[in-house]
Amino acid sequence: MASVRGILERSVAVLLLGALGACGGGGGASNGILSLSTNTLTFSAAGTGATPPGQVVKATILGVSGGTVFIRIVATGRAVRSISDVSITGPTAGEATVFPASASVLGVGRFTSTITVTACTTDISCSGRLIGTPQTINVTYNIPGVVASPASLSYGVGHTPLAGDPIRQISVTGFPDQDWTASADVPWLSVVPGSGNARGAVQLTATLVQPVVDALFNGTRSGSITITPSSGAPVTVPVALTISRTQVNYISPYIGISGVSARAIVRGNNFDKVTIAALKIGAGIGLACPSAECALASDTEIDIVYPALAAGTYPVQLVDDEGVTTSFADLVVVDAPVFPPARIIPSSLDSHHSLSSLGYDAERKAFVLGLQDAFGDAFGLGPMPSGLLRFSYTAEWRQEPPAKTLDLQDASMTPDGRQWLMLGSTFVTPVDASTLAVGEISMAPVGNVFDITTYSDRFTKMAMTNDGKAVLTVSGYGSAVSAPVYLFDSPGPALASASPFSRLQVSGGTPFGIIPGELDSAVSEDGSLVALPTPFFGSPVYRYSASTATLSATGLKQGEVRNFFGSIPRPVVDRNGMRIAIVLPSAQNPFIAAGAAVYDQSFTLLGNLPLSFAAAFRPDPLGASTRIYTLSQDRDIGCRIHAFDLTSTIDGNFAEITGTNYPIPLFCVGQVDEFPKMTFTPDGGTLFIAGSGAIEVVPVPDLIPLPPGGE
């Protein structure tokens, strides 16, 4: 009886060429018979994502009593990837496994192969064949699904509002004859038809939805078109939309006061790509550009002075030689509010909470407190965990339901007034400015380049600039040596970047090679300048310029005062970034406040102020503030608001403004050794002072001079 021996040959001329032999007694005649278990194989894949397993073909050789039997197997066609060696299963039997080609490599369709099996007893070339050879095995391989061509789409919107070509075509074919559906997962893209059949090629038209695209900020967005067949795997066509047009993003400050002309900064993109003829404010006001009222500062900034306007909302638009460019900015002009004196004591201001921030929302006539729960009420079990607490005014002040968060270090409003951003220790959370609905948290990225997670540091301060970027400072264990400074990019409509956090590098380097820890921050109302002092003596004050997006050390080396609980009275910056005030520590004890100093935008000293526990510049709509208000606190005489004239000094000190109604007495808002928060309404008519125990609403009176010789 013959024994079986395998010899495998491969040739690149076909998918697989193999020869297998059986050897036994030697010699032999050509009267044997070869039989196969099947002459047909069918493979069926579920789709291109999964290749079906191989199938076994069994062979039997009869009538050969001795010698050697050679079996030659040749496979042609695309369906078969490989054939295994023949496995001996008995004295006259063997089997081999036929493996189909990869479904993902072949793609959708019907594919065939022919396997030819020849047996002989003469030699490997099989010149003397056995009876019944050669035999063929017909292989059919079905891979259902659809095919889209091209496999991806991209769109570009340039310096004009309209895309150059907003329409793309996709050819859809498939196998077998089956129905399919198509849909897009982004609102800025439409797909028609929404269904078809694979019996023939169908042209799918993908078109940008212009009104939706018009509402999108510049940037790159991704989406996809999914084509789903009745059988087989869905096909996804990636779609990229890149918008890089000339557009206006913000005007800052976005609040104006009726009847008052004011300076403002317009921020956007690609201003240098078009010829700007004018800047429109609403339907009736046009500022010629360039002019004294409209100056192009860079490709992202235009500095303007707008005229006195009535209360209302005014779209801000650039006019070029092709018409009006895209804009997302509105100037909201309000009447100067008139608030009566008030003392508000919220129940949430208790020993469990600390005051993180104070802001005034002029569009909604409300002040907003940022509160931090000392016990970190992450589950919201208490009446007021950490978050924002808003008080709005109609006939009286009314407390609204809070916007809650896990912890709150600071809060700022975006330059368009549409959102508040809540800064947590390791995250930023947006809050709708109208409804106080809390949005999706953006967590700080993890890794050695981000010290928040490396050294157990935490975010502590936020300063929102006029291009929608917030400057974030860091404090904690690791920042005792070095404190990184970060930017958080508040996203425009429907645009979420992979990570909105980025680390700022110091332009020109730092005096010590590092930024000292625990940087404080304050920003001008127009968002142009952020001042960043530190409580460490000998360390420079840093500045961030929103115009150039640069962080740099100033020539001023001045530490801030801090109390024993680590709180620092924040510096203050005037409306137009021209004056900065820093509360100074005693030369003998850095924990004792000794006074305050006022600097210009170059951080050159202009003059000094007496001991101040809080300060605020009265806004000047057209230039540098000429008056600053400070808060004094004394256990014996109580608390007072003082006003100082910033236009001149006597022996280096600014003169206090006095009259029958100055200084302004008021009840203290907390302990006399703490540093309250203090801010003006944009018109300069009302002060808000918030401390650990209360909020004081203080109308700022006109100066009534003292009578001659009187006090």
C-alpha cells in the first residue's frame, strides 16, 4: 500500500502553486483513482471586516498498491489566499484546508478561484496521471456590502463667506443587489439621496449647509457620512471642513453705556486678507477704516472708538470690497443702571464657603458670586455646594438657583457675554450666562508636560482675554519651585478642539529660568492686558498681552501681600489696560498689608495709596482711569470707601478726594483682616463689595465739596 509524502512548491505567477507527493514502495502504475470530497467551495463573509475561516477538502487515492504518488495542487484566481500542506489522515487518505483571501483586502464583491488537483505515480510533473485527474474545485467567495469612492471628503472655506465648492460627489456601488441608506452626523453637511440600491452605481451628493457653516467659527471640524447596506458592514466616509475666512469674533468690552462714546477692541481672523473699507456698528453707524476711530492693529485686531449710541444690540461687521464679512460679535448698549443702596446676606455665605470671585453682568443687571465649598460637597447634598450664585435686579435683588460644580477656584465671563467659565482645580466648566445651565467639563490633560497632574498642583486664577482665551495660573505643592501658566481656549460655536489647554512660554525667558509659584492675575475690562504678580519678594511681575498672545516678565519686581490663610488681594486693572494697582506688603512682614501702588501699562510707578483691603478703578470709556476707589477696614471706626485722584501726586502719593459725602461709610462685609472683592458697573455709578459675610451695593455719589474750613 502506498504511503504519502508532501512536497510544497509556490510560485508568484499564481496565488498558490503547490505539489504534494505520497511515497511508498516505489515504482507503481498509472491505474489508480483520485477522488475528492467536494468539487465546490463557497465562502461567505459578513462584510469586509471579518474573513471567514478555511474549509477542508478530503482526498482518497485507490488502486495504487505501492510506489510513490505525487499530487499537484494549483490554485488560480483572487478568492483563495492559501492552501495548507496535505495532512495524512489514513493509509490512502489525506486532507488540506483552503483559506480565503482577506475580506478587507479584496473588498466588496463576488470573487472566484479554480483549484486544479492532479495525481500521478511517475514524477512531480505528473506526466502519467491517475484515473479521474485532473479534478477541479470551483471556489466562490461572496463579500456583501457597499463601496464609496472617494473614500474621504474635504471642504475649505476661505477668506470670503462662501466655500469655493460646497458640493462633493460620492459614487456608491455594492454587492449583492441590495438596498442601502446614507446619512451625515454633522449639521453642516447634507447628503442626498438618503437611500439607494446596489444594482448599479449611485451618485451621492454631499453639500455644505451654508446657514450652518455661516454660524461656525474658524477652525477645522470633522464629521462623517455613513452608508449602511442591508447586509454587510456600514461604510464610513470621513469628512473634514476647514474654515479660515476673514471674520469678526468679539468686540471687547461687549457692553456699552447709552449716550457714551467709548473705545473697544475688535478681535477676529484674517483681517489682512481683505481690503477693509469700513466697520459697521448696527445698520446706521459706519466707521471709516483706517481712520482715527478705526485702526488695524494686526491681522486679528482692530482698535475702534464708537460714537454715543442708544440702548440696543448692534452687530459689528467689517465691510470689504466684496461686501460684509462674517461676524459673531454684538455690541450690547445698556442704560446706566440705578441701584439703591443695599446690603445682601445670602445664606450660602457661611463658614463652609469661601468667596472665590465677584462679577457684574451688565446685560442682565445681575452680580454673580463664585463660592467654594470648604468641604467639597461633590454630591450636592448641601443647599449650596461650590458654584455660581447670581442675584438679578428688577425692583429688588433676587437670588437665583445656582450653577453647581465640584469645586470653584475662580470664574470669568467670555468676551461675548454668552458664557461664564468656572475654573476648578483641574478643569474648566462652561455655564450659559442666560440660563446658568452647566455645560460639559474640560479636564486638564494628563502627563509630565502638565504640572497639574505631575506635582499635585491646582488651578487657582483665571483671567479672560479679548480673543476668547483665558489665562490660568497654578498654585500648590509643585509650584513652590515653578508655576506654569496656561491658556484655555473657550470654543466658538460647535467647535471643540482635542485639548483646549496649552502651556504658555515666557517671551524672552525669565530672570530665574522659571516662573515663581502662586502667580496672581487680573485683567482689564477690554481684555487686552493681564497683570500677574507673585507674593514672593524679588520676583518680577509678569504681563500677558492679548494682542500678541505673549507672556513676559516686566521690569517691576514687587511682591503682593498675603494673609495667614494664603488669600491674596488680587491686583486690579482699569477698563482699557492703562492702569494697574497692586496691594503691597509691609517691608517687615509679608502678611501685613502696608498700602498699594498704581502703575501704568509699562509697569512704571505712578504713585502710592494708603492701606487698602480692596480697590477698583472707576471706568473711563476713552482712556486711562483718573480715579480709584479703595476699601479701608478698622475695628474701631469700621469700613469706608475712599476715592483718589490719579491725575497728580503729592510726594509720590495720590491725594484723597474728600467732601461732605466722601469717604463713604458702610457696614463691613466680613472680618476686618480679610480682603473682600470689589467691582464697578461699567458706567462707574455703582460699586459692589463682597466679603465673607455680606454684599454691599453702593451707589457712587457725585462729589460735594466740603465747605470752607469744614470737615
